[in-house]
Amino acid sequence: MHATAKRPPQHPQPIVYDLDEAAALLRVGRSTLYELIARGELASIKIGRRRLITHEAALAFLASKATPSS
């Protein structure tokens, strides 16, 4: 029998994005991203000196902007 090392779970997408990555993901500029965070439209977290956007926060923001179908 061979001993197998357990691998950490693989995520298909990152669970957090730095601000450059989040801006690219949402297709907005950095200044727009900062405005969205300041207005409370896009949730962010701060770890140390870094401000990050979680994948869930990006999805929630997009869902809040979706227009309902007629």
C-alpha cells in the first residue's frame, strides 16, 4: 500500500481578490472600485494593510445590480 498525502482543497476560482484583480473581474477601474467600497455597495475586508474583495462579495454586488426580467 502506498501512503497518499492529503492535498488541500482546490478552488476553481480564488476566494479573495486584491483590488486590481477585483476591478478587472468586475470590469471597472480602480477609482470606481474605491467609490463602490466607500458607498457601501461593495463589501471588502482588510487583512493587515491589504484591502480584499471576497468572491461572495463580488457575486452579491453583481446580483444587486442585475435587472429583473419582464
